[in-house]
Amino acid sequence: MKRLNSLLLLGALGLFTTACESDDPIDQPTTPEDTGITMALKTTGGDESEFIIIQENIMEGEITAQGTGIEQTGWRFYYPVGNTLFASGYSEDNMATAYVKNDEGEIVESGKFTFENALEMFGHSNDGETLLAMEIPRTGYGDRKLYFVDENTVQVEKIVSTQIYASETEEKVAWPTALEVRGNHLFIPFHKMDPQGHFTTPSPDSAFVAVYSFPDVEEEPIKIISDPRTGNIGVNGATTGLIEADNGDLYSFSSGAVMAGFSPASTKPSGILMIPNGETEFDPNYFFNVEKATGGEKLFWFDYVGGDKAIARLLTHDDGAAWGAFGRETFNQRLVILDLEAKTVTPVSNVPLHAKRYSSPVYVEDGKVYLSIETATEAFVYQVDVESATATKGAEIQGKTIKGFFKL
């Protein structure tokens, strides 16, 4: 087992190669009162450039990066912690940049840090002061490296190496699908995948979660818990495979669909498990069989929206190509509100069937959730009222998608 990596103290404002055309702040808004909503916008066209933009009204008109915004380098992950938005490089660079809002209401860069391989999973401490980010090797049995990054200074405070789970005999390694902190524990759900980089799922018929101490994360988990009632937790690229409700209960979602990247598909129903507040085991008396409740639909994504509710995308069928839910060939995702306590599924009205690959954790304000909805011909912002499960169509997106909405 690898030793704990030494502390990395990287200057937040050190030398770097700029990831945008200009380091000037976004030129709007002009006053602190004009707060606006910050968005990560992916454009269309050859390189599908990405921009961080801010706009006061996202329910009317258009959303565009033309003449504004901070251009990013290549495809990026976006994850908010406290009052900071982290934009992390994927294939074009090995750098994460932090953005905050200054006293004039402008979005400005607050620091950078580098990493060896792409960070592909993100979480945060409960106090909102530490970003958690994990390097995940795509081949072999190498360690998964967990970065602890100070939200204010944007300095890497430490890196912990762990394999989570690895078996050369079984030819299986762990692919984490969330980094969820609750109290003095860190919960990491994961898929058991092949180590050759083919992204097959040879053990799709159980849910797995590694439990670590926190903040003193050790190289080995305290334990790994499993449940055979449903399949591997989460999907590739999403950070919300495990979410925490206001009462401290943790809920996981399992898909098992071919279109969601499972090969082979799980034979177990798509559903939701719960780890009760104060416990580190699955509740044997709780299982939300979403597939049964919907007549055969499978979860592709969910996120917490307050109380006992989650918002989710369901695959209306699993007849498409492998990984088909991540593309733009099949538009078979419908939006629903899940009551996690009552175990009910309520369709969100006024939202068309759509496709969606990646989404940052949702932004919720006054019981409203903001989402990017893309069909074969258009992309719009939708505001979803959680209580009534109704949606209002907002501004047209002049681009491919909005990867996240943020209030810094």
C-alpha cells in the first residue's frame, strides 16, 4: 500500500499558461447588487469552446458567450465549494482554476493548482472550506489520489493515495462515483471495473461504498459495505451518486443500464438505497425500486433539492447503444421529482424528452431548480418548481449546453 503523499504547497497565483483569451474579469454585472447567476456554457461548432459567463436574467431572451465570459481550455469539470467555483481541466491541461466574485460583483480568478492526471471526481467538506478532488487512473491498479484543496487560498493542503478497492486476481478496480462527507466519515461509492481501460462492469449486481475516516483519511477504508438489492452506484462523470438529505440520511442511486455505461448490464432493478444518519451500513428496511415504480425505467442521474426530495433523469428505455445516454443520438431522458421518503415518482410537467451527459451539482433557490434541457433542435434553460413538479421554459441557450448554474 502506498504511503501518504507529502504536502503540496502550490502558490495560488503562481506562473501558469493562461486558460483564456484574457484574464480580465467578466464585464458584467457592475454592482454587487446586480448579482446574476454564473454559468458554465459549452458552445457549438468545431471545438465546442467553454465559457464561464454571468447573466442577471436567465428566464428571458438568450444566453450567449458572445462578447463576454472567460474562455476555458478544452472540456472541463465544474464544481462549486463555498463561494468558489473550480473549473478543472480534463484532456487539454492538468490545471484547475478557481473563480470568485469580487466586491464589484465581477467574476475573477482567485488561484490555480496543478495535478498529475485528470481529476474526475469531486466533493467537499461540510464546512464548505475544502474541495475534495480525485485522480482516477484509467488503466492498471494504480492508486486513486485524493486532493484536499483550501477553498480560500486554492492551495493543495495534502494528497492521500488509496486504491479504494483493487483485486488483480479478480481483475477489478474501483471507479468512484461520489465523494460524500458526513460527520467524521467520507463515503465513496464505486463501480467495480476492469483494469484494462475498457470500462466494463464485471460485477454489476451489487452496490458498493467504501467508508473512510474524515478528515484524517487513511490509505485504507475502514470498511466496504455492499448491498445485492440493486447494482453499482452512480454513473460515469456525475458527482452525485450519493447525496445527503437535510436530516443526515444518505441516498444512493443505481442505474445498471447499457446506455448509462454498464457492460454487462445489471440484472438488478434500478433503485435507491439509504444509509441512515449516524450509521455506516445500508438500511436493510429501505429500498426505493424506481424501475418497478416506473414500469421499467432506469435512473441516469439524480441530485438533492431539499426536504425529502430529489430531482432525477430517467431513461425511458434501454434499447440504445452502449453509453448512448451520454450522446446526442437518443433523446429518451425524462425529468421527475422523487419523494425519497414516500417512494413516489412525479413527472415534471412542461419538460420535453431530452439528452444530457454532464451536469454539475444543481443550483436551488427558493424551491426552484435551474437546468439546461437539450433536444435534437434546441437548448433552453428551465426553472423547475420542486413542490408542484412544474417547469417554466426560460432563456434560449446559444450553444450546446450549460454544464452548471452557480450563485457565487
